[in-house]
Amino acid sequence: MGDSYPTIRAAAVQAASVFLDREASTAKACELIREAGAGGARIVGFPEGFIPAHPIWFHFHPGTGRVGTQLSVELFKNAVEIPGPEIDELRRAAADAGVYAVVGVCEKQPDTIGTLFNSQVFIAPDGSSLGKHQKLMPTVGERLVHMGGAGDTLGAFQTDFGPASALICGENSNPLAVFALTTDHPRVHVMSWPNHFPTVGAPLRERVRVDSQAFAQMTKAYVVSACGTVDDGMVERLELSPDDEAVIRDPEFCGGSLIVAPDSQVIAGPLGPQEEILYADLDLEVGVRMKLRHDFAGHYNRPDVFQLRVNGRAPQILEVEGGQAPPLPGPEQQRLIDDAGAARRVLGEGDGDSAGDR
């Protein structure tokens, strides 16, 4: 009888965030997850930075100007902690819908006020968290607010239909990142794209198509490309000149969600600029047939000639001699530190606190 390879339904969500509103964007994401589940999807992909927004303002405003600075502050104030309450809401929605969900978020480190990551969170149909991916190299203006991600977040996650992977925007065309994921043998890959990108030459949707087909050709995986789009609320918050507003409303520079088969053929989409959930049925046996021809992580490669080294360790900015760096104190721990420091000062034991005595 042998193995069998199911046909599953995938969904690419094309929608606009509730711009720079973490709670409302999370609620919208949960609604769309449940809608995709009701539509029969087993896996659903979301655009880049869907919660709470992608930092689109850097296409139009200086990073240190009034508008750019204020919107960046709002981005941090509305960023998502992983784990955190917004992730819990997404987990409940995925469990209700019975889907795997890959959701783009702007991630902040707990108990800090200065570091953001451009991330995707992976959630299982039982509501459990499968992990996250942090974009390895922020693109253009993203570098003003996003830190490059860690190598320990690069890799596929396991599903009941085989490995699935995800990358964000331009890193889907990074040949080293793509090959690293190829060695995980993904059956389905989710690409998260921004709501707008005023590229010179080919419009965004053409870039999405080319990268999606190239990734499918390399990996023999199905590719689910989820693009954002633009709405009036976003445009109003951006305080644009008439010329810039014309650019952001140009339908060629937003949307374009599509789904590509392992033979690199487009099987659904591309969408226009509207909000919509795009569906396609994925026959996973097609990947088997295509890998009989090319398996770049197996029989169609030469590991004695080509090798790739990936640093899969999380970076450590501080290492205390003789041990690991202590974690940053949470609010309760910080209160105890402050109380201890105040007590020492009353007793005349010096002005330092316990954190400074390390």
C-alpha cells in the first residue's frame, strides 16, 4: 500500500492592518484565521508585520523627522511580545479554526524599550505555539527600527502533512537562506510580503511572482505568498504629500498574493489590490514527482563540492565569566532591586544597587 500524500487547502490572507493598533489588528487577524478555517484551509499565511503594521512610512518620511519618529514610537508601543496576550489570542483562533497559522508581527523584547524584530509566528491547529522566525536582514527603511534576526529562528516547523517553512519579503530571494530551508525539505512555504513597496522597474506583484516561482523551483515546495494592501486609515495616518499619496494608492505597488505549485506554476492568483483570502488545493504528491527530477538537498547535489554553514545559535551580547548572562529583571524583580538599593542607602552601605555590583 505504501505512503500517501494528502491534498490540503492553503489560504493566503491579503488584507491591511488596523494601522498601528495592536489590539484591533490582532482581532482582525483572529477573524481572518477563523474565516480561512471555515473555508477549509489547513494552513493560512499572513502579510509581513500584520500586527500592528509594516513601517511603510520610511518610503516617504525621514527616519529622524517629526512624522517618521512619531510613527516609529507608535510602532514600538504597539509591538508584540512573544509569548504574550496577542499570541494567546492568535492561538485560540487557530484552535477554533483547526488551522496552522503563520502570522507576521512586529516583535519586541520583553521588559525593554528599544529593540524590535520583523517576525513570523507559527501556530498549530491545537493552539500550541510552534516557534517563530525573525527576518535575518531588514530591508531598506526597516533597518531604522528592526534588528536582524537570529540564526536559531531559521528553520521549518513540523505539521501533520510534513515540514512547512516561512520567510519574510526580500529574504525569500536570499540564496543562502533559501538553501538552508531546502535542507529541511518543506512541503509548503509561506512568504509574508508588505502592504506596499514602491519598487523601481517591476511592480511589487511582479517581484512576488518571480520570487515565489523561483523558490518553488529550488525547493519543490508549494509557495503561499501573502501580501498586504493599503486602506484609507493607513493613508490618513501617514501624512503624505499629494504626490506620495498618488504613489501609495497606485494598485501596482500593493497586493499580488498568489499560490505556486512545486513545478513553479501559479495555481491561484495573483490578486489585485483588494482585501481577500486566496485559496488553493495542494496535492502534496506533486512534490514527490518534482523531486524525482531535482532534489537540491539530496540526490541532485554534491556535498563533497558544496557546503553551507549556518550559525544556529542565538547571539549573546553579554557573557558573564564563569556562567551565562543573567536575565533582565522583570517588573517585580526590578522593584526588589530598587527596594534593596534604597535600604542600603539608608544604612549607609553605598550608592550602588545590586545590578551594578555584578
